[in-house]
Amino acid sequence: MKERLALRLVPSLFAAAAPVLARAQVAPEVGPGLLQMLLGLVFVIGLILASLWVLKRLTAPRGTAAQMLRIVAGQAVGARERVVIVEIGETALVLGVAPGHISTLHTMPRSELPQAPAPAAMPAAQFAARLKQIMEKRNAPPA
């Protein structure tokens, strides 16, 4: 009797499970989700680029003060301290810069500033000879 009852229940179990199995075998569509993700990525990258452009525009020096003021040189003298030379018109200032404090160390006319030597350009022949020498050292067999 139990066997007959079990045989009657088996087809009804398969019938109840058929819609669930049919839904599980359908592959999800990837196209719309992928398109939405790519459009979101393009939007975020565009937003980053636009904010960088706005930031650059806001921090750019403007007006006549930007044309008059020029930092000539700077040297770190500590972890957070620097000495800088600033040109303002025809005057050069040597400033000590520390966190929260800027002090004038020296003031001089701009004409007294030493002229920095221009970097010597290496002629093409010297460059070619030096490159050849380096390549020969690299390719030489170990001694």
C-alpha cells in the first residue's frame, strides 16, 4: 500500500518542480546590464575630468600679481622648512618658509641675483659616442 502511494506521489512531485526547473535553465540577458554599467563608468570618468578642469581653473594665478611674482629657486633645509628666492618686480626676496610662518631673510635688487648657467646641450656626436660605449659595456662577455 505504501508502494502504491509513493508511486502516485512521484508524478505530482515532478509536475510541481517542472516550472522551477524551466525558470532555472533560462540564461539571463547580459546586454542591458552591461550597457548600463558602461554608461555609468563613462559618466563617472567624465565627472572626474570635469572636476579636475574646474579645480585647475580655480587655482590658476590670475591678474597682474601673477605676472609680477615669480619663484626663482627653492631649497629644503629641513623636513618641513624651505628657503625660497622670489622675484617681485625689480626686487628679489629670500624667504624662509615653515608651516604657518614665512619670514624675510634678505632683500636685494634683482640685478644682484647670480645668473644660473644654462644647461649645456650635448652635441649629437658626443651622445652617439657615449651611447656606443654603454652598449659595448652591456654586450661585452663577462670576464
